[in-house]
Amino acid sequence: MRIVVDLNQCQSYGQCIFAAPTVFRWHGEESLEYDYAPDDGLSGEVARAAAACPVQAISISGRPRTDEGDS
């Protein structure tokens, strides 16, 4: 999984930090820092963080495929 945050679009609301604190964090007062390639085991947290972003500044590529609900 790979994360890209459009830092020009990011307004520092910090919702991603609340949703995935192991991936997103503050650097200084309001500068966002994040793990560009977190472990695939964190995909749920990262997806929640992207969904929580009010300005949709977070893009995720290479998400692991889940077969949940495919019974």
C-alpha cells in the first residue's frame, strides 16, 4: 500500500491522525507527517483516515484485496 497526501490541498484538520495515529502524525505545530508505505495490516485504519479527510487530500494505491463478504 502506498499513501499520497496532497499537502497543497490538506488544511491540517487532523482527522487522519485520529483515525490512524500509527500512520499519520503532526510534525511541529501544524505540518503533517506520515508513513508513505505503511504495513498492509494497517489498511483499515488508512482507509478510515482517507474517508475522514474533509478535503479528500489522501490517496491510497496498491490496497490489499479483501474477500470479506464474498462467501
